[in-house]
Amino acid sequence: MILLLLGSGGREHAFAWKLSQSPLLTKLYIAPGNSGTAQCGENVALNPLDFEAIQKFVAEHKVDLVLPGNEDPLVAGIADALGNAGIAVAGPDTYASALEGSKDFAKAFMHRHNIPTAAYKSFSLQTLAEGKQFLSELKPPYVLKADGLAAGKGVIITPDLAEAQTVLDDMLAGGRFGAAGSMVVVEEFLHGIEISCFVVSDGEHWQMLGSAKDYKRIGEGDTGPNTGGMGAISPVPFADEEFMQKVQDRIVLPTLKGLREEGHPFRGFLFVGLMNCGGDPRVIEYNVRMGDPETEAIFPRLNTDMVQLVHAIAHGNLDKVAFSLNPQTAATVFLVSAGYPGEIQKGYPVHLPAPAEGSVYFHAGMAEKDGSIVTNGGRVLAITSLGPDIITAVANSLTTAERVTFEGKTYRRDIGQDLM
């Protein structure tokens, strides 16, 4: 089978790494890819948002299936655009992708289908004064979310009412997040511990892909600004059979059933960001693709053939796929550039020694330049290790993290500490 994978981050390297292990794979193209995906297939200079160019490439190279890795092409409608041209896509349609593309749409969907989530209201520039009043009626801390896509950085949480009202003004009147912030969802703060659960569906059949915990803050002890993710642990210890049954019954099944009822069965990878509130799961957000860095933690545990899996998503035979997860713990630690998530410098050489036994590298913000690998983004490299427990897995990843060198290397050494 010939596949085209869209994206260029650590998640896409993890996908490419897993796809390349399949005996069913004939050829893998990655657009645009990075230095890691180049080890698994052929990088091609295609813009994932240029659907016309992608359609032409698919025809010329006899591609059997297109797999969008990140949210941008999905929310922009690639599944509909290519599907209408008879091209198989392992991803949800435009309507279902609005679960991630619009926080307001997602909250209204959850309300329609009685899916547990935080109380909320949405505001635009025209209702800015009402938004400030609503904030004053909530208990701190205050949660403000840009309605549209903001590269994982569109959520602001503050304990100070005056600051929350200033942030709302900055988002709606000041254009802090551009078009993504033209509407803002203000919601109650959920107390508990976060967990990400992953589901794969072909529109009729579905399977759980496991759980992971992501670490968003740049600083140890969960301090500093939010990032795209500084590390992850999979599975999550408290996600036992009882908790996961609640997730399935109260959230996964109503979500998939609701989309089918609304005429848009979900085909693809569904990420459900949850808060464990005293043993009861409540939805924080949906993503309509695998998470990053959760993918880098889950895929090394997944024994399922990835080519068979993505083919089943697109062709409706997921019930024929055998699922199996390694019971060991995976710990992912991200190495990032100095200054991230703010201003960074690129182009520094990266020295990659052989990883510790049981560890694997997933390239993210890295590129090849004059025969060398250099930094090319904020999040540079994910290191994932397997172990019999969190302590061992994290220790293995940190050992490897110490060996990697590049100018300004930064990483958290406390990934998984709160779960130990």
C-alpha cells in the first residue's frame, strides 16, 4: 500500500515510524516531513493545506490513502475535498472536525448530547461587556479559550478577576489570537487531574487506544506558560477499568452516537481531553487527531499494524483489526529550544548519540542542513522509553536526554512525578 502522511512534527515521525514497520507498506511519502520522517519514507515538498496539489500528487504517485497528522488540514476540510475526488482519507469530515476547530461548537455539541463538561458561555466583541460580567459571577480561577485553532496556546487560566477581564478584552478587542480569538469561550474551572484518552473509529466500529497524561507547562512543578507539550506518560495509573468504563459510557459512546445522529459519523483518531473530578470524567476538549506528545508515548506501546489500522478507518472494517497494547509504561520527555514557547533561535547543530536501551527518538523541530541535523523549531526532540513502571521509564528517558546536546537545550526533569 502507498500512503501519504501529512505533517512535520514529532507526532508525524511517530506515525511514520509505526507505519514503516508494517509489511503491508509499499511506499510512504511524508509532506513536508522532518529529519526523522526522512528515515522512514520520502519527504515531499507539499503544503498540507494545498488540497489541489495533494490531489495531483496522489494521482501521479498512485497513493492509496492520505493520513492527515495534525488538525489544520482536517479542520480546513481535507477529508471532504479529497473524498469527493474518490481519494481515501483516514480522518474525519469537516463537520466532525469542528469538535476541535471550534470550542463553541464542541461545547454546544456536548450540551446537546448530555456529555459531562464544564459550564460555559461564549462571547464575541459585540458581547464583551457581558463576558466581563459573566467572569465576575464565576469562582476563580478563570478559564478563557480562543474558539478557533491556536496551536495549543489559546487557553488562558488565571486566578485574578481583573486579569481575566483584561485577557478577555485583549482576545476580543486586541486580536491576541487573531481570527481564532474572534469568539471566546469562558468556562468554570474543573478541579482534578487531567488525562487524555484516545479512540479510533471507522464511523461504525471503534476501539480505545489507551490513555496518557500530557505535561503542558514549560516549567517544573507545572509552572510558567503553556506549551505544545513537554512530555507524557502512558498509561495513566488511575485510569483503571472502572474509570475507563465511565469514559466509554458517558463520553465516548455519546460522542460517536451523537455524530452519527447528526449525519457525520466519525472516521479517524479522536482525542478526548478529560479532567478526573473525584473519579468522574468530564470533558475539557476534543481533538480530532492524535495528540502530541501523547502519540510519542502511546505508539511505542501499540502492537497493532498501523497500515492495517488506517486502512480500516477509511474503509469501515475496524472490527477486523486486532488491538493490543504493551502493558509496560512509556515515558516521553521533550527537549525544547531556549526561549520556548516564546521567541527562539534555530539552526543549532544537534548531537544525537545512540539512545539508551528501550528508548527511541522522535524528531520534531529538526531539519537536515548541509548533511547535519539542526534545530528547526521550539519543540526539538521527543525521547520515549519503556519500562516496568513510571520511575524506570522516566529515568531511561532522562538518561538519554542528558546525552543529547544542542545550544539552549531545555527540558523538564519532573515528568511523571505527580503519578509516582
